[in-house]
Amino acid sequence: MSMFEVSRVSVEVGGTEISFETGKLAKQASGSVVVRAGDTMVLSTATAGNDRDVDFLPLTVDVEERHYAAGKIPGSFFRREARAGEKATLTARMIDRPLRPLFPKGWHRETQLVAQTMSVDHVNPYDILAMNGASAALAVSDIPVAAHVGAVRIGKLDGDFVVNPEEERQEELELDLIVAGTDEAILMVEAGAKGVSEQEILDALDIAHSEIKKLTAAMEDLRGKAGKEKIQIDVPQIDEGLLAEIRSSHGAKLDEATSVPDKLARQDASDAVEAEVLEQYAPAGGDGEPDPHRLAEVKAAFSALEKDIIRKRIAVDKKRPDGRAQDEIRPIECEIDVAPRVHGSALFTRGETQILSNVALGTSRMDMKVDNLGLQTTKTFWHHYNFPPFSVGEAGFMRGPKRRDIGHGALAERALQATIPGEEDFPYVIRVVSETLESNGSSSMGSVCASSMALMAAGVPVSAPVAGVAMGLIKEGDDYIVLTDIAGVEDHLGDMDFKVAGTSEGITALQMDIKITGVTLEILKDALDQAHAGRQFILGKMAETISEPREKLSEYAPAITSIKIDPEKIGAVIGKGGETIRGLSEEFEAEIDVDDDGTVRVYAPTGALVDALAARITSMTKDVEVGDKFKGKVVKTTNFGAFVELTKGTDGLLHISNVKPGERVGTVEDVLNQGDEIDVTAVEVDKERGRIGLRLSDDPDVEGKSAAELAGVGTGDPGPHARRRDGGGGGGGRRRERGGGDRGSRR
């Protein structure tokens, strides 16, 4: 008989069975569930610790990627997992955002949700399983969360919506939409797209919610089989009598203070009113300190009054804190070329939010290695976001990017990704960094705007400009208002935070968090339509500064070009032991990468060096044709002519009768010596016999003639026209090295 009492439920979503199992693993956690789809398995746990004396929810979410789950060994020096990577961090945020609002007020126990990968099959992505597993673990635990949350991915593939598409097809998706919600409402949306319409988003949300209901029903089934009794807590109540007193004595003052347009001035005015309220209703006792319980009551009542005043003013009276109309965007200013040595820079200021974005271009050797459980191994475009404390008028520690910073950077990256050219069209690695210099509402969408302009200023041939706008919703009873370009206070006190980015043609990224039920698809449609209008307005403002990519890159950017050669001739570029490629690198101060398919990328400090090197490689690897001109070096003289090196390994013969046009010479050495450089033109090419006949380029019989005319000039057949210098006869049109040597000089 087994020592485990295992409970298991399963549900079919998108044609794949997803199972939830509890009772076998990690039983000392408050709740523990193994979620499985195919051979992908995630262990999800929920644990409640000790009570903390805090006035916020002490919830942490961790996603632990274990490389062994995919049969990998970490690429780090110590060969073990270190801090969470970007994928794990973004998944943790997607778990946190829909669940956090469902915890009861007054829950102050240290709470931790952990998702740990056990197995990854690269068919079923682990992120969706981790999101569902976290809610299932809470469901069977004693933690009193209000509802179950299901999660699903909706992809658009070849024009059709697909539920939970296979991981290997995610790169092909026109829309990659992750949705989380309860059986009653959608709570969170995260999406990247290649330019989809607002209606397509709504259709996908509708499909997603029907699948979410299946998942939440399965979680409820599991809770019924194995769930623990929930902990009962006393939800803190606002003292209605105290609230009425404060409203009567300070309501008018607080209404005036919260109407100040400037953010910092408004905060100062509100703080001054709060200080008066605390002094009057929670005075200091004999020890000089107010009673802690009374102080907490007064603070809670004041916060409730402030929230009520602002929300009703916006939703019912239709008056925003800074006086704007509901669809009005704050004043926008744009500027490019702010930092002269940066490859591309742009400053985007919208009201009290200001972003400086900077672009750096690099060679393919600077691509970013991706060391996670996914199929992607490298990235050639990425966007980073920084949020220093001075941007909100605070002093604080700067210890690297926080989870929020990583999330905002990834959102802007998704928004821009659809417009970034492929490596074939633009063989550069691109890094964009957005510095938040001021923040009062949606710095992430400001980053999209600034970064799009910076990319165009850098000369990156993006397919279209991208802009983003943050929408909000405040709902009081049947009254609601959708707000365009929300400021910080509207985000903090609102019921929805809805960020939409895209081109003039369609949406490229979307992020939404809903804190209440009752947000219908009709309300979402209003928000999407209003966001579309806002995006078009912002794109128009950006276009006044820059509307399309510059034709030339910055003079400080590395010069790069890509050429294609016959893969059979890679050896001619590499040379014996890498001798040729090293010599070219030194001569042109360049880096050269050669791929097995014959793609050659060259990088040099200036465009002139790049062009010259590309021309050299092309001439080295192309078959010699009649009419081709060369600056060649005499490598050997004979009694019948001079052998001239045209490219590395290929010689042609300048017959003695052509050494000095119009004159007869006794010996070649009377005119030419080994080592002399001369301009020659190919006038005869016999590929079967490997012979190349040459004439001097300034020979009257050559000057001004077409290739067809030159083909008739000929040199007769006084002897071997070309040969290999390695001692073989009759093969001068062939490469001397078939590739020999060290290919280790290739990337």
C-alpha cells in the first residue's frame, strides 16, 4: 500500500490534457501541486509563514528554471543556476499580477509561491503550467484566496487562433497572447504581435475565457478532493463614524489638495492635509507618541476618503486630477541626437514622464547568448529599461534592475520587435536602453516611443514607427470612464491598467491588469478604440521630429556588410592555416566571419575599408570572366611571358608579346620583374583547361572594349596561358588552396 494519498484531476485544453496532482511531492508546503502537459512538468507550491506587522501583502513569487529539466547543463562558470533569468522573471510577474488582488485585506502572513521546472519537452511551454499550478497550489492550501485563476495562451497561426500552440511554433505566431482570469472575469493579459487589429484581440480574449473556465473548474474539483480548510481572518473595517467626521472637517481641503495639477505639489498638499487629520484625530499621548491602534484607524480612514474623492471626481464628475479630458494626452515633446557619440538617441517627454533612449550597434559577435530552458539560443535585438529613484523625486539604492524594470524592458522589446529588420537585411546586433528621467504615468509606453525614434535616428531600417499609450478605467457602480494616457494617481487608484503599443497599422504589444470584476468585452472594446486614437496622435507627434529611418548610420557605428560566396570557395578566404583571413583582417583593420553557407560578414572602422574588403573577397572568390580588371602582382617571369597573381591562388599569363604594347621586347625582364604591380584585364578564359590570358589594362586593344569584344582579342596559343604556382601545369585558373587549413578562424 502506498504511503501517499494522491489526488489527481485533468482537463483538456487546446487538444492537450493538463493534469493537476497533489499529495505526493512537497507535502510540508501549505499547498503543493504537480502540473503536467505532455512531458512538461512543473512543481508548484504555496506556503504561508509567520504574521508580519506590515500594512501591505507580503507576497513573493519565484520561478526556478532547472536546466536538467531540459537535459541541459548551465552555461555559467560554476555550471549551476544563479539568479533568475528574464524568462523566469517574466513568468513570475505573470503569476503575481492576477493573484495579488485576490488575497483578502488584512492577510499579512509571509506568503511565497514557487514554481520549479521538473521536466520540459519543448512542445508544451512551462510558463502556462506554472501560472495554473500557482493557483492550484493555493486552492488546495489553507490560504484564503478568493477565487481560482486559470491561464491560457492564444496564438494566431496562418490566420487561425490556436489554443496553447506548441513551443517550436511560437516564433511563427502573428499573435502571442497570454490570458489569466477567474471563471467570472479576465484579470491579466500579456501579448506580443506582428500588427493585429483591436477586434482580433477581443476575439482572442473571448476564446481564452472559455478555456480558462475549464481550468478553474478543474482546480475547484481538486480543492474538493484534497483541499485544506481555509484560515479565517478578520478583514479590517473602516470606522464609518470616523470617516464621516474626517470628511466633514477636512473633505473640502482634501478635495482641493487632490486637484493640484502638478504631481509633486499635489503629493505635498495631500500630505499636509493628512498631517492635520492625524494631529486632530490621533493626537500624541503622555509619552509623546499617538496610540498605534488609533493611528492606524485614522490613516485607513483618511486613505479611504482620499480614494473615494478622487475616484468619484473622475468616474462620476468626469474630472481628472490634472484637468484633462478623458481622451486627452498630455503635452508631448520629442528630440533626437541628444547624445552625440551614441549611435542613435532620442528624448521623449510626455507631461511629467521623460525617457531618454539610446541605441548601440554591434557586430554579430556581440549577440546575446540565451541560457534558459527554451529553444532560442541567441538574440540580436534587445531592449533594457532603467528606473532610477530620482525619476520620482526620491533617494534610494541603485542595485541593478528590479523585476518591474525587467518587465517594462521586455514589454517595450515586444512592442518594437515586429519592426526590427532581419539579419539578412541589417547584419547588426542592436541594443536599446531606455533611461527613465522622470516618471508620472506609463514610463514603459514612453520607452516604446523614445526607443522607436532612437532606432530611426540610428539608421536602423525599421518597418514602421511604434508608439504606446497607457489606458485606465475607473468604475463606480454603473458609472465608468476610460482614461487615455493615465498619470500615476489614476493608475494607483484605478480599476484597470491597460497598455497598448503598435504601429499605425496594428498592435504589436499589449499588457493589461484588471483589479475588479464587471469589466465586460464592451468596456474593453471602448478602451482599445480609445487607445487606437491615442496611439495615432502620438505617432503624429513623433513624426514631426523623425518619421522614417535615416539612410546613413552614425559615423561612430561599426561599418558592416554581408556578402555571399560559393561555399566551395570558403577555403580561398580562410587560406592555409588561416593565413589568408588573418592577412585580410590586418590589412583592412577588420573582423571577418564566415558561415558554412557561404555568408561572409565583414566589420571595419569605416565604410571605405568595409567596401574595399568586400570587393577583395568578391574578387578572390568569383570565377574570372573576360573583361574583369585586376591590380595584380608579377609572381614569375619566363621566356614566354609573366605570370600575374590576380587573386590569392589564381594567376593569369601576360604573354611576352603583350608586355609592352606596340613594341617587341627581347625578354620579359626588360620590362617587368617579379614583385611588380600592374593593372591587367582578362581577355581569354578557358575554364576547362584552367587558362587565363591577360593584357595590360591601358593596351589600346583593351581600352574601351566590351567583354564580348575582348573575348575576340585573344593571345593566341604560344604556350601555357596560366598555371598553378604549386608546380602543377595548366591550372592557373584554379585556386591553389582548396580550403586547407584551419577553419578555426571562422566563427
